[in-house]
Amino acid sequence: MVTVKDKSFRPFIEQIDIERRIAELGEQISKDYIGRQPLLVVVLNGAFLFAAELMKGINIPCEITFVRVSSYEKTASTGQVRSLLSLTESIENRDLIIVEDIVDTGLTMTELLGQLTARRPNSIEIATLLHKPEATRVPLKLRYVGFEIENKFVVGYGLDYDGLGRNLAGIYQLHV
Ligand code: IMP
């Protein structure tokens, strides 16, 4: 059991299993994008560790850029997506892979997809380390999913509780 701020979390997914799964996603992406040069669009802050590990597992030419969006306050979604898209480069005709830590309600992803689509990329796919299918309220095609998990709050491996817990090497689930 670990304590993050004022809450207890129990071990949920070990680092070794996370990294093994991410390596598989990297291999899959390398196959799917052969002959192309995908641009990883990483959603900060939560996806930074996932993105780093994923990129190491991709063995074709690829690039990376970062955007920042946020809809979470403490442990519940506010339902309001504040989008702070800060892409400076052109993504026109690029093959984008959005790299996200977790798809929960799906509202963040839907908003981001809309904003990126408006900039006329050639294609957009989604890679998310975690997905909570029971919580997702909008239809989304998630091409690369690390783990489908139940609808409980998790921290670690980049995911935070109120800014803390991102440095945990494994993923931990809220203990209630
Ligand atoms: P959505 O818009 O509800 O899909 O929320 C997506 C964002 O909420 C993610 O990028 C995370 O930053 C955050 N989030 C959702 N669920 C969790 C969780 O269990 N732990 C930590 N952050 C979460």
C-alpha cells in the first residue's frame, strides 16, 4: 500500500508488465506505420512516461510533439475540458498518433480530436496506456490500448492524484 497525499492506493499493475505491454504496442505501431513517419502527439502531463517508453519501442522513423489539456480536478472529472493546445508546427498531411495516459469519460480525447482534425492531418489514431470502458461516454476508436481497467481511480507511471504520484514506477489503484 502507498499513500499519495491523503489517500491510500494498492499495487495494481507492475512496472515490468507495463513495459512489456508498451513494447508490444511499439512493435504493432512499427508494423502498422511502415513506410510512413508518424508524429506522436503526447498529451501532457500524464503521458510523458508512457510516451518515452513507447517511442523507444518504435523502430521506424518517428517524431514527437507535446500538447497540454486538462479536465481533472482532484479525483473526479469536471466534465469541462480546458484545452491548451500549443502546437507550433504544421500537422497538415501528417500521420498523427495521439499518446494519452488514460481515456476515462473520453471528453478530453474528443475535444483534442476535433482540434487536431481541423488542422488537416492525413490520419489520426489514438494510443492510450489505460482505458476505463465503463466510464467512457462518447464513441471513440482507440487503436492502441495498453490495459482496459475498471472504473476506479489510479495513480503512478505518469498519472497523478492532485499533482502527486506520477513518479511511482507501477500503477496503483485507489483503496476504498
Ligand atoms: P477524460 O476526459 O474523462 O477521458 O479524462 C482524461 C484525463 O483525466 C486523463 O488524461 C487523465 O489526466 C485524467 N484521469 C482520468 N482518470 C484518471 C485516473 O484514474 N487517474 C489519474 N488521472 C485520471
